[in-house]
Amino acid sequence: MVGAGGIGCELLKNLVLTGFGEIHIVDLDTIDLSNLNRQFLFRQEHIKKPKATVAKESAAKFNPHIKLEAHHANIKDPHFNIDWFAEFELVFNALDNLEARRHVNKMCLAANVPLIESGTTGFNGQVQVIMKGKSECYDCNTKETPKSFPVCTIRSTPSQPIHCIVWAKSYLFTEVFGTSEDEILGFDHSQDSENAAEIENLRKEAHALKEIRHSMGSEEFPRKIFEKVFTDDINRLRSMEDMWKTRSPPTVLDFNTVSKSSASGGEIGKSVAMRDQDVWNLAENFTVFCDSIRRLTQRLQQAQGDGANGSSTPVLAFDKDDDDTLDFVAASANMRSLIFGIEPHSKFSTKQMAGNIIPAIATTNAMTASLCVLQAFKVMKGDYDKARMVFLERPGARVVNSEKLRPPNPNCPVCSVMQTRLVVDPSRATLNDLVQDVLKSDLGYGDEFSINNEVGTLYDPDLEDNLSKKFSDLGVTGESFLTVIDDDETNPRVNLSLSILEKILPEDSKSVSLAQKFEILRKPTLDAEKVREHVNGTIASPTAPGKRKRGASVDEPSIEGQQSKKRGMIQTTAEKDDVILVDGPANGAIIIED
């Protein structure tokens, strides 16, 4: 079970009480005060303790005969590899973010293990059964991308709290502790074509912040950041008089003036940050701002020291559940809000907006978790034909709706590919060894193909710079994935997904080899009229054609799929008694009457 939060607590209780013999719980988070209103396995004394560990201890009291294992770790850590996933008969997802969901989906497909995917957004919920080759996977339907904002609005003329939060999260934090703005999401340049001069000025500001990074770790580092973004940049904006003819100009903050009225010291900053329900004043925001910079600096410098021999420079990423990053974003956003006359927000409120969080509801979590277990029974009995995709929807004519599992999308970039292991000797293997010895020699590829990983393209006919590089130099390590795309115009092969298995091989053997021999299938020729259109989060109904089924968020993705005709005012012969069968035929079925 991946995730021990709202759904995870309910799900673990159900699994323990229904007699599942051995359960492993994976979660990287610690317990926060806000969790206690719906994650009932946790109590006040558990705050700041690992969710996975406490969930194990609490659930064990329900059934002492169950074997429980807790993993306080990130499911994306290397030791949670394909072999680890393959040890399980079934995997449950109870996650709250898109990236982790996609990772578990990919790993379960590679390990050929059934996955029960679940999620909630407010009163809405979803349970999806994913089985390799038998049903859609999580990526068979395109997910909504995070909302973007025009860069000039975010950087020059904010008017709403969310503008300041996006500025602090997607610009300031990433420029100081992460990657460049050219590589991040959150800014939309498409609406700024008429503001080329201003865009160029904003790029100069970003470059100046990069220069300030060189002073990281010094006593002057917080001052330099403050004076750059809250003094110099604001003075530049105030000098553009035409911009303020119809709106109030921003107010410049002075570091010395604000620091005199603020308390200093790490413990004071942490004590202020713990009051996450309060709206901090300017002095309190300044204290948290400086203290969070010191904490983040220490973490980044330690990561850089630990990875000194690595091929890439360590960076920090924003996480709504990471207090250090959240403190920095909340304090920075609030000071920018005060500068532009915008109402500041509490740390708790900032967390919701920065993570696009829709508040969770305990009853929705409980219902969703119970539906997960019902579907799990079918999977474990091999009754795949009886498995369903189930939806909870409060505004609908019925609360519970279900439909048959759809077949895999033939164009899905994740599950429509062939998958195999690639054995690699990390001390010798180069990208050219893969191209020549495996793809061309063993599998018969021509010249028109490309090799890609999570970062981007490593090789194609016009990109041969990486051929002589070792896999380790390219960031390709154990349990990484490579995707080979055949670009042959006449009869292309299906995409090939290679999972890397590092192993020291004899000197007289090839440094790269396939774990098993096989023949790659060719892509089928599809009749355009028979290609099924995959729709994400929409529903066809006579009253609201094309209406989006429910709102989407970054951390709690929208409910996928297009409902069958078993809802609204649409009548079918199977529903004359107005009864929904949630769990198969009459023998042992659970029946819910409207």
C-alpha cells in the first residue's frame, strides 16, 4: 500500500480487518496537525512521527495475526525496484500527487503486478483496476496540466494572492534553490509577445539571482535576496510610471528597517512558522523568510557535498509537505502581497493554494477505501471480467456509479510499449554499445530511431554526441528506464521500454545485453473510424454536453473516464428497478438502492 494518508488509513484498516496476510506500507510523510481530522489512525502524540510507522502500530491492534511492514521512504527510491514490486500479489495506490501515481503505475506494469488506483477530490472519488494487457493504465488518458499564468502578471503586476504564491514557488524558490525559470512549469509566455522588452528585463532579474547564489552560506545571503526582490526589483517596477496609471504602485521594503522591528534567531523563526493558522505580520514574515533561507541553504550545501562526485548538481524542489520549502514560499509570498497591497494568507492557506489542494472529506475517503477492497477481491480471485471502474459523485443522480474496465489505449506511451530488462555493466557500458550491440545487431533496428529517458532525448540520428558516453555519465543508473522509439515510416515497431539492471559482467562479454531474447511487435495499422477517442474527466449527458466531470488539481487529479449511461435521466433496461450492482452478481453482491 503506497500512501498512508486519508485514503491510506481507511484502506489499511479494511485490509487488516478483512484478513490480508502480509501488508507493506510505504509513505515518506510525517504526521501533521491538519491530518488528525480525517486520518483516524493518528493521534495528537503522533505529530511529527512517520505516517507509515504509526499506521502500522495502530492497525496492528485491530488484528495481531497480520504481518505489517512499514517503510518511511519515497516510493521512487532506487531500492523500490521492479524486483521489489514483483514480490507482491497486489499493489494499492493511496497517493496525493500525479508524479508518484505515474511512477507506481509504470513500475507495476513493468513487474506485471495488478494495481488498484484510487483518489478523491472533495466529495468525488474514483477506484480504477489496472492490469497489464487487460485494462487501461493510469496514463492511458491524458491528465490535465497544472494551471499556468502569464509571466508578466506574476512578475510585474500581481493582483491576487495566488499570483504572489506562484511567484514565490515557481520563480523565487527555483531560481535560488532549484532550476532556472526556463526549465520550470507555472509561467506562460504565450500571452506576453507584446511585452518583449519587459520579458527581457525579467530575464536579467533572474540572471542576477543566479549570481547571488554564489554567496549562498554567507551571512549576507538572506540580505542579498531580500534587497534584490523586495527593494531593487520593486524600484525598477515603480520607475515604469505608465504601469501604475490605473493601479496603486508597489511599496518598497528596506532590509534594515524591517530587520530592526523583527526578532532574530532560528528558534524564533521556527516558533513563528509553527503558527500555521495565523496570518503573520511583516516582521514575522521577515523572521521566517531569513530562518528558512538558512535551513534550505544547509540542506542544499549538504546535498552538494554528498553528491560531489555525481554528474549533476543537486537542487531542491518545492514540496507542500516540506516545512522548510513551505516556510520560504509562505513568507516570500506574504511580503510580496504586502508590497502590492494584496491580502496576505496564513501558512496553512498558502499550502492549500501552492499545492492546489481540495480539502479531503473523511466519508469520501472511507467509501473509496471500501470500494478498493471490493475490487481487490475480484482481482485476487481472477474474476477480471467482474472488476469495475467505480466513481463517487455527490452532484449526480446516484452517488455510486460503475462501468466495465476499458481495454488498454493502443496509443498509450506507457502501457502500449513492450518491456524488458537491459543488463548493463556500469563500469564499461556506453550508449553506443546499446545502439550497435543490442538495438541494431540483436533486435534489427534500422537507422531511424531515438532513445529517451525521463529527462529527454539521449540519441537520435541527428544527436550522436552521447554515443561515446557511459550510462553513468548520462544519469542512467540501476532501475532507470529508457524508451526506444522506432521512426521507420513504413512498418515501425512498437515503443520499447528498457529497465536498467546494473551487473558486473565478464570482461570478455558484451557490456550491454538483453535479459531475454524476444521479437518486437510492429505497430498495428488502425482504421481511423474505429480508433476510440479517449476523453479525460468529461461526461456526455443530455443536459450538459461536454461538461467537465469535476475539477482537477495537481495533487488530487480529476476523476478519469467517461461515465456509462447509468446515470442522470438516461434509462436502460438493466435499471428498471433503479438498483446499482457494485460487486458483481447476486451471490454475495452489495446492492445500493437509490
